[in-house]
Amino acid sequence: MEPSTKPVLYSYFRSSCSWRVRIAFALKGIEYNLVPVNLIKDGGQQRSEQYSKLNPMQQVPAVEIDGITLCQSLAVIQYIDETRPGPCLLPVDPKARAKVRMISDLIASGIQPIQNLSVLQKVGEEKVPWGQHFINRGFQALEPILKETSGKYCVGDEISMADICLVPQVYNAERFKVDIGQYPTIRKINETLLELEAFKVSHPSHQPDTPANLQA
Amino acid sequence: MHLSSVCLAKPVLYSYFRSSCSWRVRIAFALKGIEYNLVPVNLIKDGGQQRSEQYSKLNPMQQVPAVEIDGITLCQSLAVIQYIDETRPGPCLLPVDPKARAKVRMISDLIASGIQPIQNLSVLQKVGEEKVPWGQHFINRGFQALEPILKETSGKYCVGDEISMADICLVPQVYNAERFKVDIGQYPTIRKINETLLELEAFKVSHPSHQPDTPANLQA
């Protein structure tokens, strides 16, 4: 019975972490049901009692899949990679895998959590300088790393979890008015990836909950 | 040829005694029985040795840990841990079952993305005067989420009855929580698992109180 049930993704259109999972589903060709969670309305729908049962961190994304509920985007992505056919989202070679995880974690631990909504809400008035500071710090580190690891994509010439993390983080950077021109390798890889269908179909401007004025 | 000497060379771990991220890697090395050379990086002295030009070449994020292993340099503790798990024998640090693996990663990431980065040194240095309330807030928020998750996933350890990367992340985070005077008594499952793990040799030998760079007044 379970395998025929589509996964359910709880997502906000411009949550970068939700976008990562949407990209992964698209790359793997997995159909899913999307339940929008508006992080601003009603005091933030992620704080509802019902949603807190799904994700006690009160964050998006959360995924119901194969009878379990998973949170943390990279845990979800690696789970679907390990259980679904389609292009591998991590390389086979252990050193290359480690580089993919290192880049993914630099973004998913080293940058995004420090500039996400719940932290910004505590920062108060200095939200934009705060976000710029930590994104720039992360990108200043990521740029030389990618110079060394990248081919066509973040690690060599195969799309990986690192690319899945990169594009939404560049989107965040642009929202904070970070000048991506300072990071030519990041910019180039981002542009290459944005041409791909999986990154387009999952883009924040194309989601069921994208406000009309932000639709592409 | 340098290849054979590289494979036989011990890994080098750049570590600070009470960096929770460094401690995670020390635990993993201990669980796997891997000998390594430890190079201390003092995060406070000299304006923070992690900011030196030399160290920045190893880790441009200017953070610990960094590891030189098998001819490459790796940063990000969970990338290091999974690399050594995939390349070294010894007890597996992630379960075989994909759903259990996902739960291990979920718990690990809840800590390593959802809590620690928000209360680490570089963020606290920007927070200014309200460091302790800031740290308490985000650790409590994370532990309030982690407690019900662990109630569901745990057996003897975080996920079932086998030690995993989730346990490796938990103990150092509880140590951080105690430094911020968070009352762990509010989180009985976290507390119980932490106590169980602290009895194990790998968690003792890697403890911040027993490192080459532990200051005399903080040694056990």
C-alpha cells in the first residue's frame, strides 16, 4: 500500500530549505503533494499545534514519506537518494562524496541557519547587515573551495546535493542584496544550474503558494 | 611515489579542546579506533588562531575542525565523520536501514544545523552583550524539538540500540548547553542518553577535559 502513496512536502515558496527538497524531487522525477506552510501569516503557520507535531522545530520543510515523517532537508534528500532510482545525488567515490557533504554543510550549517527567519526575528533592526555579513563570510569561504572542486557543477561534472544547496543560497544572498559578482565561481555554477528543468520547475516563482506579484 | 606514505600517514585533526564540532570528530576517531595527530587551534589567543593566513588555507570558513586525511583536506564535522565511516572498518556510525539512517541524519542535522551554528563563537561575537540569553534561547528551542523526537526514536541510544552519528552530535551539544546554564533536567530523554554515552570510553577519551590543549584549571 505505502509505495503507491505520494510523498507529502510541507513547503514555503521561498524557504531555501524547502526549495532544496523540491529540487531533489524534481531531479529524481518523484511526484509529490505540496502543502504550503505560510511562515508569516497567522503568526507563522509553522507554529501551529498541528504543524509542530510534524516538525517540533517549527520549520519547513517536513516530508511524510513511506510511512515516516522526516525533517531536515539534507536528511530527506539523502533518504530519497538511497531509496529511489534516478540520477545519484551523491558521487560514488568517497572523497568526492565528502566534498559534496562539506559544501552542502558549509551552506546548510554554516550560512543558512544564521540568516533564517527565526534568527532574524531575534536580531531586530539590523537584519540586512546581519544577513549580508554571514552570507558574505560563507561565500568568501565557498568560492576558493569551489574553485578547487568544481567542474561544470560544484563537484566535478555531475549534479549533486552540493548544487541543490547552492542555488537556493544564492537566491537568499540576492534577497539580502549581496553582490554575487564578487564570487565568480559561485555565480557561474548558479547560472548553469538555473538553466536546468529541475531548478526551474522548483523555483520560488513557480510554486502553488507563490504570491501573484512574485510569480515569474 | 608518495602514495604509500600518504595512505600510511595518520590523519591530522585541527581541534580546539571545547569546540563541540571538534569533539564530534574526536569521538568518531575514537569509536573507529583511528589514531590521529591533533594540532590545537586556540580560538581565543592571538585574535583567534583560526583566523591566521595559514589556517585559512586549510579551512576558509576559519572554523574548527579541519582534517587532513588520505591526501585531502576536509572541513565540516559531519562530512568528516561520514567519510571515515565509509572508508574505515570498525563499528558503523550510521545504520544500514535507510529509514533509521534518515533519522540519524535528521537528529544530527537538528543539532549541527539547527542549534550549534546559532550559538557558536562567531555568531556570539556579533550578538554582543546578550550572549547567554541568546545561546539559551536557541539551545532550548532545539532541545524542545529534540526531546519528543528522541522519545520516539531512541532505545539505549539516540536511534535504537546502536551508537550513531546522532549520539556523536548529542553529547557535545549537551556540554554546550551546560556551559550556557541550560537546565537539562527539562529534557529527560536527552539527559538519560547523554549520561549513558558519557560512560563509554570513546566519549571519555575525547572529552574536552582531557585534550592536549585543555587548560590546567579545566582538566579533569
